[in-house]
Amino acid sequence: MNCAIDLQSRFVERFGGAPRLFRAPGRVNLIGEHTDYNDGFVLPAAIDLATYAAVAPCDDRRFVVHSLAYNETVEFDLDAPPPAPRRHWSDYVFGVVLNLQREGFALCGADMMLAGDLPMGAGLSASAALEVVVGYALCDLCGVSIERKALALLCQRAENEFVGMRCGVMDQLISCCGVADHALLIDCRSLETRPAPLDPKAQLVICNTMVSHELASSEYNKRRAECERAVELLSPMLKGVRALRDVSPEQLALHGAVLPDVILRRARHVVTENARTLAAAQALEDGDLPSFGRLMNASHASLRDDYEVSCAEADVMVDLAQKREGVFGARMTGGGFGGSTLALVEAGAAEHFMTRIGEAYRKATGLTPQIFRATPSAGVQRVMVP
């Protein structure tokens, strides 16, 4: 709320007038990594850190956006939008606006200011939160009616087609549809969702490794291509296979010999991760935290060894966490190559864990991590300030 209040006053100083305020949460993915673009299953939770937008109409067809984080202002004419991305933070904003207009939504000119408390590059999906809050705020301001799942898909297309990141829909969907105090099991093919309660006896602790390797974007797109190649090679033997979602662990064991070694390992991660994610959602519903933790640990090993998207710093953080008393499980979270890890910790042990894990990681790497609790929150919404 403090972020929203500060944003409101800064908006008035810069633009004048009283803005509407909105927040879209970041997310932490409990399990189900790199399965979303394979039509699979994911289990994220929206968190209490978010990107905020203050917005008010203007008298012409200009769309002006000021980012407090970057201390930059960008603008364009809604009737003459930019034809190509600039490799700039504003691409995420303009991509959403362009997609809204392509869908036939009538947008009005607007002044917008952005702020947030989501750390950038931490693997908590600040980019999706930015897309969602911009889209939701503009629709609300301009009287446009759009269903939440439709907004998530529109924001995903903006990132795929305008920004050039071939992400799945998980990040945008959880930012739109998060449920307070729950993770959300998402079927990334049908977009069906099922809330799974987080037992209050446990807490989510996010550990930002403070590293973000440049490989992330290029390797993400490469992994997606490798998964598509696996489907291409398996489909002659497995009728009806459209994505790795359609392949069972038993089928992969039977037919995996047709895949080159690297492609086999990529497929094995996705296929087993889907199975782990479904089992993890059931474990949450059953209140079986030890089983959930074991599935987290197995997920990290698969991401490290088969999918090869972890990094030395994340492996150190996860290894340190898994060895500490009171920890059910730990894994990297997000696209990989840096960013954050997640630990599921007994509520009574969380404070001690946060202190000790920070000290141990600093000693092992020389880096000072950001460590904080994450509370599952609701999806994008208008914020009312006193």
C-alpha cells in the first residue's frame, strides 16, 4: 500500500489530477518449470510484491508512460504506434497496447506512471506483472471489458510477438488470476485452474541469488525449440502427440532412444516435471508438506541436470537450503540462469532460516542475497488508497 500511496502523490506532481491505481502481482512458481510452453501443468502463486500503475485520461490520443524505476518517460500516438520494438523496457508496455488495438478494443489517450517493489531480474516475473497491470489499467480507464484469461493470453502474445520472448502463459495468467493464500494449478492447454491451499504451518521463502546471467533469453528460446524437436521425432510413434504434455514417462522410456541425448534429456525433464506438478498439487490439497518438499527437490535436480538451466549460484543456494533443519524442500524458480530460489520452510523456523541461509550463501559466494517471505496474493486489481 505504501508503494501505491507514493505513486499516487508522484503522479499528481508530474501529471496533475487524481489517477486510478492498480497492482499486478509478481509470482513464484512452486513447481512446474518450463512446462507451460509445452502445454503442461504449473503450480505458481501470485505474491505480495507487485508492479503498480497510476493512470488518468488525457485530452488527446497520446499515451505517455513514466517509469519511476528507470526515471524515464516514453510516449506514442495511439493512431501511429511504434512499428518495431526498441529492446527497451517500454516494449512490454507498447506491445500490450498494440495487441489491445489489434483486437479491436477502443483505447483512449492516457498518462501513466509505473512503480513497484518487485526486484528486476530475480525470476519473479516482473515483466508479466508490468504487462498485466498496463493492460488491466487501460481497459478499466477506457471502459473496455476483457475477461482475465483473455487478458493473460493477450499479454503473452505481446511478449512473444513484440518483445520476442517465446514465453508460455503461466506468468501472465497467475498475475491475472492469483488466489490469496493459495497456489494455482494451471493446465496450460485448457487454461483450467484449480486453487491449492498453502498450509499455514509452512512459509514460502524466496532467496534472490543476485545474479542474472546473459544466457537467459537466448537459452530460453533454444530450450523451446529443443522441446519442439522432441515432439517432431516422437510423433510418428505416438499418435495424437501435439506437445510434450501428451507424452507419459512410460512412453518416453519406451521410445526415447530415437531422440539425440540432449533432446532426450530436455524431454525427460518436461515429462517428469508434469507428473511432479500434478502430484505436488495433490500433496498441497492433502496437507502433505514432506511429500511436496521431496517433489521440489527432485524438480531442481531435473532442471539442473536434464534441462540445464540452473547455475552455480542457484545450486549453492538450493543445496544450502535443502540441508537446513525445518526445510521441506527447495528449488530454483523462474526461467533459470540466475534469479531466485524458493524454499518451503516450517513457519516457526522461517526467521532463523532466513538469517542463516543468507550468512551461508554470502560465505560461499561473496554475494549478499535478498531473502524475504512471500505471501500468496490475489491477482491484478484496482487499489483503493485512504
